[in-house]
Amino acid sequence: MQQVNTLIETYLSKYFYVPLIHWTDIVEIIIIAFLVYHILLWIKNTRAWVLLKGVFVIGIFLLAAVFFNMNTILWIVTNLFSIAAIAIVVVLQPELRTALEELGRKNLLSSILTYNVSRPDNLRFSDRTVNEIVKASIEMGKVKTGALIVIQNEQPLGEYERTGIDVDGIVSSQLLINIFEHNTPLHDGAVIVKQDRITAATCYLPLSDNMELSKELGTRHRAGVGISEVTDSMTVIVSEETGKISVAYMGRLERGVDAERLRERLRSIQNKPLEEKKRKLWKGRSRNEE
């Protein structure tokens, strides 16, 4: 009987061993969790989020290479790993610098104790915002007031917001028209719209070097196409020469759109919940049946 008890104790200690946990271990877990959370939050709000997706895809291929013993690929990856790490730091240098500056300015105690649950970042803009942008674009087109409005999609535009002046105002046609009015301090540059707010004005955007664009297009149109080439944002452009409205998305420029087409293009990136789309579709069918 004693031998049986000894065997049971040996088995339990081998497979069900529970280590002793000290208070320092708990503090260490909390610190690591806090750092990992803020690193992931920083990655999500910068271009590093897109880069992380690419790294994840490469990681899947590497796992496949390990599984199928692709020695040549593994040898190349092993020798290029250090170079790739340096390249990532160089590519993300502006974001890393900004993150360190924010870390120096941030009150760590308040960031731990406070948590904002007002609205998740992945929510898109409302129908009201769509209508206000369309209304402002049509009104500015009538009087040939040039405008450049960038609507954020999934990828963050923080690095371009920092080139302008903070506004943080609710999107309205009156505010957009006032910003782009001639001889006003904020009319030069682009306006960035995130969710239902204008976050910044007079922002500088990268110019497109696409040779297929018409030579008659000016800097405003090339900037609108340029930002659509490097991000998934949509840009509404009002020509100062002709008053025509254009939409730039995914590196393509659609010129001469009317109010209904502009509203349709904006709603295409609105990403409404599926249930809301079904409800609107059902209402439309009900009207047709009547």
C-alpha cells in the first residue's frame, strides 16, 4: 500500500506540478501584460499594423518551409534576418520616434487607471457625415473652391495628421466650406476625416508619380491620388479651375462625379453592419412591392 501511495505521489508531482508563485511574479506578469498591450495598441495606430500583417504571412511560409524541410529557403532567411530587423527599424523610424516622445509625455499612472470605452476605433463614419461631405463638395464645386478631403478607412493617418493643424471638430458642410474658403489660414493643404470628426487641416500629402495621370491635373489631384496609393483612404477632390469633383481610391482617380455617385463611393467604405444593410434592402423591396 505504501508503494502504491509513493507511485501516486510521484505521478502527481511529475505531471501536476504547481510552482510556487510569489508576489514579484504577479507584478512581473502585470508589467509584461501592460507593455504588450500598449505595444499592440501603438502598432494598430501606425503603419506597423500593415507591416505586422506582412510579417505574419511570411511567418506562415517559414513554418511551411520548416515542415517540408526546405533548407535553401531556411538558409536564406537565417542570413537575412539581421538585415531585415535593421530594415524594419529604418522603415518605422518616424513611428518609433513618435512613440518614444509620447511615452515621455504620458502619465503612466493615469494611463493605467483610466480606460476609454466611449467608442472603438474601428467604427466608421455615419450617414450624416456622408451627407455633409457631399453637400460641402457640391457647394464648393459651384463656386470653384478647391478642396482636398481625405477620409480614413482602416489604415491610420496619424503621420499625415501631424503635418497639419489639429481641428477635432464634428464634420459639417459649413466647417468644411469655411476651412477651404480662399484667404483663410487653413485652406491650403488637405483635411483629414476620421470617423465623424475632422481631425486636422492643412495636412501635407505625398504626391503621386503615376505617369498615366493627365498632365492637366494639378498638385491637388496628384496629392489625392498619392495618399490613396500608400493608404486605403478615400480622397474627395474639388477642382479650383473647373469646380468638378473627383474621387481617388486605391491609386485610381474617378473624375467628374455627381452628388449621387459621390455618396455611393463614400458609402462603399462605410462598412456598415450586415444587419443594417439587410434592413435597408428589406425597406427598399417593401417600397417596390407597394
